Amino acid sequence: MPFFQLRKITQVLSNLAPFICLAGIVFLQSQEYKKSAQQLNYDNYVERERQQAKEIDLLQQSPHLGFDNLVADWSYLNFVQYFGDAHARETIGYQLVPEYFATITNIDPRFTQAHLRLSIANSMYAGNAEKTVALMEKVLATVDPESPQSALLWTSKGLDELLFLGNKKAAINSYKIAAQWANLTQSDRPDGLTIKDLEQALTSTSEIDLKQAQIRAWSSVLVHIRDNQKKQEIIRKITNLKSEIAILEQSGSRGL
């Protein structure tokens, strides 16, 4: 095919991209409605998730022919449908969330809106805060600091580092960079907090308080987990944190 024809086709497809996405939304919603009209049991949900996993794998391995943004949009729409299927998620959980997150990160690491939502879903619902932080580091290595809401990526990462990983130092560093990036876009924090306020608050937070906050965070995740192995992993984290608090309290009482 001559180069000028290929360029023309590419331009036409780019112009049609919003309409293709809109058509995709309508199609997915209609399909979801048909599925919701059926009474699906556990095995049905498991089989459907197996098919979704294959589709994610196909997206990861297929060439995107220069349409990374479009493929990332499509993947994100699939994730929205997956996450929004409340009955399925209550039945079998959120095990594919990290796969969607990793796929969209690899295809379009600058898809800020998607990454912000995926990070919450992956940490709060799928219980994979460690992987969320790792993926966010990959995203932040490529995103433009002056792009809209880019500073919120660092804020989100800092929240995971603090509440789930208990890494106060890493959280402070993430919030410092978030403040720097926010200054580049002249955007104010909606809560009016500055990085100085945050540092002072975290400095005055005791190890016991921080671990208790971690317990609350992991306990809130536990209610969404259906996979028994993952559930036991989180229970062990909570048990270890409680043991660490008990040791700290004993050490404090001996010092009095």
C-alpha cells in the first residue's frame, strides 16, 4: 500500500476513534444488560472471568499498530464493565484488576485518569498495594509532570505507601514530589494541606498509630477478597501488625 494511502487511513481512523469508543460503550452496556438478565451461578462467573483473562492476555501480546491510546481506552472500558459487575465481584472477587492495571500501564503509561482509578481498585478491592506501588513507579517514570492531575499520581502512591506498606519515609517523599508537580501546573490541593503540614503530621504520628491505621486499611480490603489464599495473606499481615503493636506497647510500658 502506498505511503500516502496508509497515512490517510491512519488519519481517518484517528478521527473516528471517539465514535468507535462511544460505539464500544453502547455495545458493552448492551452485552452487560443481556448478561445481567440471566441468573448466573458461581461456575458461570468463573468461566466468564477465564474468558476475560484470555482477552487481557491477547491485548498484551497483540500489536497495536500505532493505536495505543485507542487500545488503552478499550481496555479501560472493559475494566469498567468488569469492576461494575457488582454481583460477579461479590461472588468471585477482583482477581483480574491487577491484570487490567498492568495491561493499561504497558500500553499507555500516560493514561492518568485510568491509573488513578485502577490504583484504588487494585489496592482497596483486590488487595495488591505492593503491586500498585510498583506499577505507579513505572507510570511516573514516563508521565509528563505538567500534565493535568499528574501530581495526584504521586499522592495516590504516597497513600498506598503509608496506609498499606507502612513506609512513612517513602510516603513523605511521594508527597513532596506531588507538591512540586502541583506547583508546575499551579493547581492547589482541594483540602488546602501543604507538604509541610503533612510532614509535621506524619512526624508526630507514632509507630503504634501508623500500624493501627494499617490494620484498619487492610481490614477494609479484607471484606472484598474472595480468594482464600489472598484472604489468608491479608489476615497474616493484620496479625503481624497486631503483634508488632503489642511489642511496642510492652516496650513503652517498661520505659515508664
